[in-house]
Amino acid sequence: MLSLEQEIKDYFGQRDIPFHDHSFDDQRFLWLDFGFGDAGQKRYFRFDAKEKRRRYNMKNWPDAGIPEQHLFIMDDLAARKILAIAPNSGVVVRDNTRRQYYLFTVVDLFLMPKMRVNRPIHNQREGLKGKWLVDLRNGQRFDELSSVFDAIETYLDQRREIFGKQLACFGEYVGEHIGRGGIIRRPEHWVTDIQETR
């Protein structure tokens, strides 16, 4: 099977879409794998490309709380890199076991429920590597790579709504129940807030 990184490069190449590729250069540990779009219009989007190459042995992840078919494990550092260049950033995941694609925007990564763990590593010295146990159902799922890029365009179109207008909790995520809380806010509450904070 063609790697996801190569599939993405082929996608851009076949459509003559200019893109930046940091997946194999000296900057790959500082930048996300790919970037494309019009920076002048604030539509330049950077993303990492990740693959679920095989089924996970759940004996290694006994506290995951996510069924194996929906589980994806990513690095905490990768998530922080996506957050560092928000809001036009995310991760594209290809689940090779089911031939499905997923898009997680930085908003999804920030808001969705997740479990974080430190995995012991033994290289030249002992250490820990942060991992996120992610439920793939909390990303947008697609059958084709082209649909991922359609969803990125939709996300860029909706940024103003997402980041500036929607007052209710954004998104509906597996593993989370959003209830109601507090008292009903009325106009006099905002008057008090302004008087006491300005």
C-alpha cells in the first residue's frame, strides 16, 4: 500500500496544487508534514499525516476505554505542534485496517475528550514519550482522500463562525455529554459584568 505521505504528494501533484513538504526535510521535527493554500487570504493550512498501520494490541493499552477499531494513538508533541500554529492546522489520519480517512482540526483536538499517557522508552537513556489515545469517531471520516481536502476548505470557510460567533459549546464528541449549568443569563448580568470589569 502506498504511504499516506506519498498519496498526499500524488494528490497535490495530479492537481497542480502548490504545497510545502516537510515530511522528509531537516525541518520535519519543527514543522507539520504538509502545508498548502493561500497565505495572503489566511487560507494556508498545515497538517501532519499519520497512519494507523495495523491493529493495536489492547493488552498494551488496557485503560484506553476506546474499542480497538476506533482507537488511534498519536504523540503529545505532534498535538502541541498543531496547536502552536493554530487555527489553520490539523492532522489527517489514514486507518489502513479499514481504508478510511479522518480529519481532526486543531479545534477537534483541543475540545474532544482524550486520554493522555506517558509511554516508557529506552533508547540511549530511559525516558517517557507522551501519547494521546484518540477516538477516531471524533474526527470527520471519509472514504476518499479528496473528501478530506473538501472538509479542510469547509473548515477554513467556517473559521469566523467557529472562533468568533458560536456561543454554545462547539462540536459533539464521543465520550462527552454536554449538559446545562448555571442560572439563566439576562441583560442585567452583562451590565454588571461591564461595570465591574471596565
